[in-house]
Amino acid sequence: MTYQPRPIDTSSVSLDPELEELLEELASNNHDHWALQRMADGWRLGPARNDALKTHPGLVSYEELSESEKEYDRLSVLETLKAIAALGYKIEKR
């Protein structure tokens, strides 16, 4: 295997606490995009993930997800926001 993941180093980035609300909104949006793509690919709600039957228990609203599932979306968004800051950009609310 030759692929070596090299994500942007965000270890020294701390985000403004005001971004917490944005983080949660984006995490919910991230989940909705994932769910839309799954549904477009023929997946539907089911009690367990089954690739052959294309069922997944996560095809529910963000609010219905367990905290551990929400945390997966939050972490993805958090790293994206930190990468934006690490690259020198600033996020401001208008």
C-alpha cells in the first residue's frame, strides 16, 4: 500500500467557543448529506447495516441519532473547521 494519509495539522488550532453552534448545525447538515446520498443509492432504514439489502439504522434525523453517532459527524466538522483556520482563513458571522 502506497497511500499515506496526510491531513492538515490542526493540533495547535483552537476554535472560538462561538463556533459551537455552527459546529452542531454543520454536523446535522453533514448527516443530512450522507443520508441523502445513501437514499439516492437505494438504501433504506433498517434495524442493522446490511450492505446486501442496503439497510442502515442511521437513516433517521440527526436528532434521533445516538450521541456516539452525532459525535462522528461533529468530529468530521470540527476537523474541517480547524483545517480552515490552520490554512489561514477566518470564519465570521455576518
